Amino acid sequence: MKKVFLSVLAVAALSLQSRAQETFPRNGVYDERSGLRAFTNATIFVDYQTRLENATLVIKDGKVVAVGTKVAVPQGAMVTDLKGKTVYPGFVDPFTSYGVPTPPARSFSFNSPPQAESKKEGAFNWNQAIRPETNAVELFKVDTKAAEELRKLGFGAVLTIHQDGIARGAASLVSLANKKENQVILLDKAAGALSLDKGSSTQEYPSSIMGSIALLRQTYLDAQWNAKNQDKEQNISLKAFNELNRLPQIFEVSNKLNAVRADKVGDEFGYQYIFKGQGDEYQMLPQVKATNAAYILNVNFPDAYNVEDPYDARRVGIEEMKHWEMAPANPAMLVKEGVAIAFTTADLRDKSKFLPNLRKATSYGLSEQEALKALTFTPAKLLKADKYVGTLREGMQANFLVASGNLFDASTLLLENWVQGQGYKISETPADFRGVYTLKVANQPERRMLISGTPEKPELKVVAQDTLKGTLSLSGELLTMTFAPAKNGKESIRLTGWYTGKGFQGEAQLPDAQMVKWTALLSEAATQQAKRDTARSRSNEALNLGKLTFPFAAFGRTELPKAETVLIKNATVWTNEKEGKLQNADVLLKNGKIAQVGKNLSANGAKVIDGTGKHVTPGIIDEHSHIALDGVNEGTQAVTSEVRMADVVNHEQVNIYRQLAGGVTTSQLLHGSANPIGGQSAIIKLRWGQAPEKLMFEGADPFIKFALGENVKQSNRSPQYNVRFPQTRMGVEQVMVDAFQRAKEYQKALADYNKLSKSQKAKTPAPRRDLELDALSEILKDERFITCHSYVQSEINMLMKVADQMGFRVNTFTHILEGYKVADKMKARNIGASTFSDWWAYKMEVKDAIPYNAAIMHNVGVTTAINSDDAEMARRLNQEAAKTMKYGGVSEEDALKMVTLNPAKLLHLDDKVGSLKAGKDADVVIWNEHPLSIYARPEKTFVDGIAYFDVEQDKQLQAEQEKERLRLINKMLAAKSRGERTQSAAPSRRGADQVLHCEDLGTGSEETYQESEYHQK
């Protein structure tokens, strides 16, 4: 006791000393009050796991002085008895824009030319989206209205971020007290803020997620270089960026995929981000857990869809339905996996939904202790502010809540919120009049009156011969109510009265206007069990959740298929090897590989498939695809070799599954054709249900997309886009020459530096690493390979000449519709062709296209493939290949090779896929009949020996999906009947459903969509 009292005096002395150091003079008499207060007899949560009963909290000068069950009340303290009340540490919101200006909306005009360079004056970064020099503390102003709104929710401190740009600058931790700015700022630079959204930047680059990732990666490299070479370039932004990297890094992402993508950037440069997510993290739990990041979660749970109309219900994707059901369980699922979480009010248009939704999360499996931890301790710890806020230890800010009971009970009210020792009243505890009463109105027969609901929103029922609903209003101990004396009656009895201690009494007006006396005596108070019945029944319902699917999309499975030993017997086998086409042959798949091809094979324990009357081929390979991508073009600059398609692979896009159903097993995901030198390709296997990194074709050579023609000189864009170089075909040539000249000089600079001794390197500045030139250098070193979008003979000749001149090689010309004119030159340089079967006349530069193109190139000796460049066409590439038999007389085996072995050769993968040979990957398709027939349909598609598509399982999957939809629809209808809010049904806008082509810009959204070749056709 004595030690506690001495500590109180010590803190008081320190506070007096600190007050003497205030720098602001005052006009008038100084009113120095210490705010010494003691809160007694309370249940106090010192932190999320320490609960004290009948405890005392002492505060002074805005700080906690003492807390405990044996704390003496200091002399002169103002005492508040909190018997029956509960005290919690004030909440901390780690992601707000409180007190800082809202960034301006990004301006855009169809009549304005694109902005290539930054318009920000001064020694800042070249890109307006990189603004780490922004300090929220310099923009911050106390906003009493916003502070009051947040305090009503239980918050005492928030991190305020100027949410604009990719590198957003320093965020500040501030309290929500109504004081001057210099008094509420707890940490002026508490965290650095990042995102993949360029915000208000009017600069055209970046226009895609992959562009944002590339820009962020280059910024890290530039900042590292600038720190060592400030004599070469003074850059305020890069200097600030380096300083911010010492702080916790909060990275806002728009979905779980972007969190995983951003984490790879953090890993590359040695930073562990804290992610502010969007509530869908549970859909990729293993990958989210693997980021080792903490997650700031909103509680913006979606409303049920209005699905009463069956046609409206069909417009809602099953993934949206499942997300409605499962989103409230997201916090619990993450915590179960050991992921640290914190809560934020962000994204809630109606902030008053925060506490109800938080409580909803606890009914979906999140423990109350973990919920309190996520509101207090964790956000403070993440921001390294745990010596200021998050708990009620001695010396901490006096930020605490007074609640009427358990915070997580729906009936509990927040009564007061104390911030820096200053109290703010939120509400008063309403009297609880719930129970059963005997109602007597004048000489009428007695009725039973039931007051139910909650103390704040009581509900009335009157029972005589029928149960009658009425209206009830309470103000303190005054009551007014109305009910109809008979069921479906149009007349009513109106009553007014007051509480007597044992019930109510007052006067009533009967339907004939006569005024009479009435009484209502309490006969049975509402029990705690009765009060909790509603919450409990809903809690039980909430936990009856559907299962996660892989992927979280239509046709997702609750369990991923597994590899088996499979023996296909007595089929027609198209080997694509010297053995050719084998009749009544067998294929053995084992351990993900083709084990044997032959006749009369056997294998112990193998699953035997009768192939009688069926055909077996290698899996189809699409050399030119844009499926499974969140964006296809970074079309802003002439050279964007720094961007990587692998950064934006989306494993949930249903076209993966659809193309498996068409026999496709491997696809090259290409950048679009918006610029002469585009981005780096990704080669994937269609392993439906696996995460993006598991789709990547292991050991595949790296490729890159180049382009020629109308698209890159922007002939098909509006006139204001005629400012970007190049605007002519000869300008395209100059871009190529210039880019590779810069790459050669870059290579030389790196080589010269690497030849230096260790002591010489210490005295010599290292060359600045350039991601754009890194990729071009790989081409010069024959470590990265070009696929070039092309049409016109003159341009094809031009690029071959530039390649000869600059010392690099073109691997493949894709589209190549005038390839029949230059096939001999291509063959001489060992350049392959990947073309359309019979596309022509859909734009000017294809006016000389002919359907015999593929056959002519093939006959000359060019390795020729047929590609799709279209998600729908890829489902029938077997038919596209068959057209070469009609147009040019190609043999059926060579025709099939154009979508199997030949694209494998173009991608340098023919040692792994493309033919049926022992030791190759078990990428195999079983067709119901001749694979080049228009009636052919894959019955099973194996990737690595796993049946990722099976026509019989597909029927079962569709039936299960319809059953799941019906369950969710009924659950939504039940939610609506309970009075829960609903939202209108609308077609899915998820990225999983988008279809991209060469000329689509940005992320394929409505505002960035541009007509593609396919749509023009």
C-alpha cells in the first residue's frame, strides 16, 4: 500500500515538472488542475488478459498513476464509484485518415493527352505516386466531429495516414482528445505507409498492378543507390523513403492476392510489412500465414443479397454468396492460424456498425480475449507505441472505456470514453424494464403484457385471447404505449404512465376517447437466460458455415485432387514421337510422369481406365494467352520490360478450369501489345485450385513480350495519345535500337565495376541498378527470350535486322499473319511462329492475312504453332489446329503438334511436355473421339498425373455447387426475414471473371477497357 502511494506521488511530481516546460503562453489566469481521479469498485481489464475485480484506477495529468485491487485513493482525488461497471483500455485504430485532408480525386479527361512526367516541382521523385516526403503530422488538424464519432466506438488513439499514392509518407499516432494538435500527437512518425494504388497521381505510369509493383521495387533500388551516391543526385523523396524504412511499414492492399504479391517485394528487400487487408484473407489461409505479417482487418462484412427473385439470384456468384457467409469468420480463422490481427474502422461507411460487427466476429469463433487484444494491445505493439497506449499500466496514457458490462454482449453500452485523462460521456445506462406484467385497464379483463427486446429498444406484446403487438417508448421512467384491443383491429388503446417501483401506472385513452386509469404489475422479470436466447440462437446459426473451396470460386473443390498411378488401356495414342499414332495402346502415369507408353502394360495398384474407342494426346499448350491475369498491359511507356506477369497471376480465374475442359495444360501468359518492349512473361501449368506460385512451370526459361505495328504506335487510340514516342513504324525501330544500346552500356558499366578489386569498389560508386535494363541485358546474354507480336512483313524484317545489328535473337513471332512472306528468313535465323488459324480482315494491318499461313511456314521448315490470344478460343485449340488440314493439307499428326509439341519447342519445354514419352511430365488428355474432330471432347485432363478435369466429376461438382447455392440462398432469405439489411443482386465484378486480350489496358476494368482484336473481329 505504501509503495503504491509513493508511486502516485512520484508520478505527480513528474507531471508538475512536465507542465512547467509547456511552450504556449496563455492569456489570462492559469487554471492548472491535475485531474487527479480515482475510479473504484470496477472490473478493470488492465490489458487483454489481466482482469481485476473490485479494482481501483487512479489517473493524474492524463496518465495512469496506479491500478490494482489494493490501491489507496490519494488525498484530494475525485472519486467515481464504478460498481457494476467494466473498464477497458481505450481502443487503438491503426489505419485511419483522421484529421488529414482527403486526397483529391484523380483527374481524367478523354480530351487531355497522357502525362508522362511528374508535375510536382522540386527535387522530388520522378513519379508522383512516390511521395514518402509527405508527413501526416504536418497536415494534421484536430477534427472534433470525427473524434467524437470514433470515441463513441471506444477508440482513444488512432494512426492517421495521408492515404494517397504508392509510397505515402509518414503516419502519425494521435489521441482523440479535444485538445490542441501539439497536445494530442503521441508519435509524429509512427509508421511508413505504402500501397499499390497510385492515388491522385495524374501521371500515366503506372496504370496496372504489375506496374505499381515494378515502380515500388525500383524505388527501393534507387533509394539504396541514392543513399550511397548523394553527390550524384539530391532527391528529397528517396532520402525520406530511406528514413521511413526504419519505421513499421503499413501496406494497404485491396485483396488477399495483393497482400501475397506485396509480401514478395518486402521479402526481396528485407522488410516485413503490416498489411491492411480487405477481409478476404481466409480464402488463402496458407499463403496469408506464410507472409508472416500481421493484418489490420476491417469489419465491413457484406450484407446478404436480395435473392427472392430466382433470376436475381442467378446474377450473384457463388463466391460472393460464400463470402457473405464466411467473412465474419475471417478474424477467427486468422487467429487460429497464429496470424496477429488488429481491427480498424476503415471501409465502414456507417461507423456505427463497428461494434455490432465486432461482436458478430466473436459469435463466429473469435474469442473475446483475442478480440480485445486486436483492439488494444496488438495495434499498439505493431506501432511500437505500447509504452503509450493499449494497456492501463502505470505511466501509460489515461485512455480507457467505462462500459455497463461485458463489452462483447449486445446489451452492453459504452458509457464513457476517457482520453488522456479527459472524460467524454457516450451514453447512460437505460433502466431495464423487461419482463412479464399483469396489465389492468379500467374494468377490462386482465391481460398479460410482455416487454422484451433490449433495454435500449424494448418491444411490446399484449396477450389476451390473441397475442397482439404494440408500440412502446420509454424515456427514463416515463412510458407511452399503444396496442389494438383485438387482432386485426383498426382501433387502439393509448397509454401513458410512469414506473412505480413494482410496475407502471397512469392513464389510458380508450377507442371511444374515454380516459381511464391503468396499472401493470411486474409478475416475472426477464431472466438472463431469456435475454441471451436470441443472441445464442444466432451464434449457433453463424457457426454452421460452408466449407472453403480451392480456389475460392465457381468450380472450386473442398479438397484438391491428388496424383494417382493411372493406367489407360486400349486407346488410340498420339505420341508426337517417332512411334507416331499407336492403335490399342496403353499409357502409364506414375509419380507425375509418363512411366511407359506401349501395349499390354500392367502396374500393381494402378487405377485402370478403359480407353477403348478413345484417344490419348499430350496436353494442349497455348503459346499466347492472357488468362489468369489481373491486368495485361502496362501500356504507358514505350519500354516496360521491368514489369512481370508473374506478379499478377490470379489462380481464381475460371478460365483456367474452362481451358482444362478443353484439354489445355500449359499456357504462356504474355504482356499485351501496347508498347514496343513490354513485360516479362509467365508460363503456367493449369493446376486448378493451387495458389499462384504453384501454377508456375518449374524450370521454364524466362520470356518477354515485344510488339510491332498499329498497337504500339497507338493508331487505334484517340488523337490526344499522339504524344508518346513512337508514333510511326520507323519510330518503333528507333525505340528498339535505343533500348538495346542503353542495355549494352549498362552491361559494360556493371562488368567494369565487377572487375574492380574490393578496395577499388569501396572508392567507386556502383552503377545504379535498373530493372528495365536488367531484363534487356538478359536478352543480350541469351538468358531471356523474345515473343514478338507482329503482322506486317516490313516490320518483321526490321526487327530481324535490328536483332542482327544489336546482337540478340528473336525466339518467336506471334500472330505473324504475314509470316508466309518471310518464312525463309525466319527459318535461316531459327525463329519460330505462333499464329492464328484463319483470322483476317479485322484491322488494316492484317489485310494480307491468309488461312494458308500456318501450312506455308510449316512446309518451309519453321516451327509453327497455333495460339489463342483469347480465353474462349483456347477451349477449342484442337479445332483451330485441325483447320491447317483444310487450309494447306497438313497431316493430322503435324496438325496436332501445332498445339502440343511445337509450342513446347517454342517455349523450350519439349524435354518436359508436348509428347507422350517415358520420363516426360504426365500432362495428358483423354478424348472421347478423334482429337481434331469438332465433336471431340476431353473426358479427363491430367497435369502432372493429377486429373484436374474429369467430365464425370464435373457433373458432380456442378450438382454440389447448385446444392450449395440453394443452401446459401435459403440462409440469405432467412436473414432478410429477421430484418437484416440486404443488398441488390448484381453481376459479379470480381477479377476472377474478366477476360483480357492483347490490347486491354490497366486491369481490364470498365474505365481502362479498350477494344481488342477479338472484339473487333
